[in-house]
Amino acid sequence: MSEPTFAAGTFRPDPGRAGLARILGVQALTETRLALRNGEQVLLTLLIPIVLLIGLDLAGFIPVPAPRVDTIAPRILALAIMSSAFTSQAISLGFDRRYGVLRRLAATAVPRWSIVGGRMLAALAVVIIQLVVLSVIALLLGWSPAASGLPAAVLLVLLGTAAFGALGVLLGGAVRAEIVLAVANLVWFVLLLAGGIAVGARDGFAAIVNFLPSGALAEGLHTALASGGWPGWQPIAVLAVWALVAGGVATRTTRFV
Amino acid sequence: MTEPALQIENLVKTYGATTALAGIDLHMPAGCVLALLGPNGAGKTTTVELCTGFGTPDSGRVRVLGMDPATASGKLRERIGVMPQGGGAYPGVLAAEMLRLVAATARHPLDPEWLLRVLGLDAARRTPYKRLSGGQQQRLSLACALVSRPELVFLDEPTAGMDPQARHLVWELVRALRADGVGVLLTTHLMEEAEALADEVVIVDHGTVVAAGTPGELTAAAPDTQQLTFRARTGLDLDLLTAALPEGYTADETKPGAYLVCGAIDPQVVSTVTAWCAQHGVLAEELQVGKRTLEDVFLELTGRELRS
């Protein structure tokens, strides 16, 4: 490294903030790229759902009415949303905090809401990529979603992303990165098996499971896309309440630094 | 450029039972380089944090560029650059990507590519942050602090973990910033750094200002006082040495094996000291006559070792 000399005026002050749309856009783009570049995150958000989608469709050991993909696809979409908006989000936030990025960004001209907003947009971008990839594969497997259920499905996807995203921020912003990693993966596993994603809950459990964000999202998407129309108020209300409560708590507890 | 860069009055900040700042005062004119010098835990980082809007003071008053950082952090951060201690970036972000992201927040940023080259990060452009060396992370953090063309920068231990070449590069940068009218507040526990760069040095310890002034003023506080230093085995009986010296001279063991004789040092005094050493079978090494350094000033004021 040779020692450079700097021409006079090189660092002449000219401060000021860029346009907010540009700041938000660049930040969302950067965070999306980071999420898609991270091997473990891609494994969790894309590869596992793809393998489960194809595997459960081809392997006949779980009794599902034919065409099997009509039952499996909506549940895999719910899994994908939980994986990216909750688990990945929580883990990346935990480690981002450890590496001081929130503090670093907060020390620039970026407004606080844009730091949060950039993360949200990036989470939504990843969800859209997941849904496109998984839907194309499901359609190739013969999936025929009910067109009349699409508006409800879009609303459920947005609310599900918001609910799981808020829960992810709540967890990722609260404790040490290693604990976030362990808890986020554990919750993912428990909700997948017992939270109404892999299979719909029966009897007594349904009362609990359908009030979980996982159960509400999976059941709601299943009803909307398999039967068509609106799945009733319950899944929508459940997801909205989770999003509001978790978001409200997270804004109080999340440590930026 | 009439508005002072920084005005701090009687600033107090505690964290639980720990008092980080016990009422410090600072005044920094615009375009000046001020070094906050002190050991770890002296309150340097807390001062920088309160000046940049991270945290609120328990009492006292802070104005940075005329603004209150606690209530106007948004407006303030558009005009300043901050290099937080330990840096900060996404673990997986590429060095160039991080700098471009920070550059995108500024209206008229410096060219990130140029800044990467100047800071010797060209080869590390596509290295993820978590795989950069400590010194590279520091240089990237410095780049992030400068890229927005701020009028005032806060550099918290900017050369920590850097090799000597990188440290000199940072010094060069700070001088260029000053020449272009950018104010710089830097913290350091290296007295060479403070002496080399600062217009104003403020020595802090235990959350209070123990001395302030230009490096020249601080080291020449008592014009007649000169010093003679030497190294020898620890535990010399200094009462005997003081008795051998003329009236008014002092002799101290400032660190184990490091001795300091203060007073008007003339050839006779040097001869007295070496003769005394010879008499006691002591080999005086690194015998040196010279003016005080900031470290000496610090030691006299606090009785503590600066480098920690």
C-alpha cells in the first residue's frame, strides 16, 4: 500500500441525504441479494420446500386424496413463507445485530423506518421468488389451483408474511445470535410437524393449531386454492392479530444496536 | 463556519452502577481535529455515542453542529460521518457492496471505487465482510464514514487493529480531511496518534476531562520542566537518588523499570544520575533527555498507564 497524497478539495464537505425511494430501493435490493446468496438460507427457503413438494407428491406413504399435489402445494407454500419470513429473517437479524450492521446503517442518513422497511421489502421479494418457483414446479406436477381462491390466497400470503416476519424480527431482535439460530430452527420444525403445516389438525388439536399462524396460513391457503373462494374470517383474522401483536411487541423490544 | 462543531457541557451518563461520563466539557471549533485520548473505559466511546445520537445523556448538554443529537439524530446524521468502534456490516456483504450501499444514502457521495482503491481494499472488493481481516474491516468502516462527504466525522479508535502502513494512511487521510475543512473527532489510546494529528487534545479518564489543550501546550505545561528518562532494574531506591540530585528535582519509577527525573536537566545532572547509577551497580539503558510526551502528562495527571 503506497501512501497516496490527496488533491486539495478531495474531501470538501458536501453532505446531504439521497432520495428516500433510492435509499429504500438499494437497501431492499442489497438485502434480497444477501438472502439469495446465503447457502443455508436458500436451503431452508427453497431447496427443502422443493424437495418436500416433489417428494410428497411422488411418494405415496402419506394418504392424501388425489390429485395429491392439490393438497400438498398450498401447505408447501405456507412452509416456504414460514421458512423465509420467520426462520431466515430471525437468524439473519440475529447475526446482523452481532455484526453491528443496524448500528452502522443507523449512523448514516438512512432513516430508521427505512432500515426496517428495507428488510420487509427484501423478505417480501424472497417470498415472491419462492412462490413463483414452487408454483411453477407444482403446476408441472399437475397442480390446478382454484382461480376463485386467488384473491384470498394473495391476501393470506401478505398477512402470513407480515405475521411470520414480525415474529422473526421479534425473535431475531431479542436474544443472542446462537440462541436465535437454535430457537428459530426448533420452532420451524415444531410448526412444520405439529403446527398444522404438514397435516391439518384433527379434533381437539384443531382448536389450538388453527389459532397458530402456521395452522391459519396452511389451512387458509388449502381452503382457498383447493376449494376456491374465501376461507372464512378465521385464518385472516388469526394472521392479522399475530402480525399486529408480534409487530407491536417487536417495535418495543427490538434492539437496533 | 462560525458554528462550533461540538459543544458539550457537564455531560453525565451512567449504565447501571457504572459511571461512564462524570460531567465532561468539550468545545471543538469547526474544521478542527480533536483527539479524545484516554485508556479503555475512560468514556471516549460513550462520548462519541452521545454525540452521534446513540443513547441519551443522564444530564448535561450536547450540541453537534448546533443540533441536539438525542432529538435531531436524523438531521444530524445527514451531515456527519461515523466510524463506530468495531465497524459494522452484514456478515455476508461484499466489501464493495457495503460501501456502495452506504454511498447510495448520500446525495453527492465520493466514488466508492476510488475510495476502495485509496484504502487498499481493491483486492478485497469481493470478499464477504466476515472474512475480511480486522484491519480491512476497519478501513471499510472508515470508508463508510467518509463516503457521504460529511462536514464532521467521528472516528472511534480508527487505527485499532491496523498495521503501521495502514495507520499512516489513516493519518494521511485525517490530515487531508482537515485541509479540506472537515472537522474530525477521533478517539485513541495512542499518544503518538494524538500528537501527530490533533489541533486539540482532550485527555479523559474515569469519565472526566483531566487535561485539554494543543499537544504543544500540554507537553510544555511547565516550561522549565525538562526530563531525563532511563530504564534499569526495578525497585531502585529513589530516595537515595533524589538526595543525590540538587534541590527541587524529582525522581519517579513511572512503570516497573522505567525511571523519570524531572527538573532543569543540564550536563551536571546527567552526570550526577549516571554517577549514582555507577555507584549502585545499576546499568542505565535508553538514557534520554527530552521534553515531556503526552504519555508523561497523562501519567502525572492520573498515575495510570495510558496504553491499555
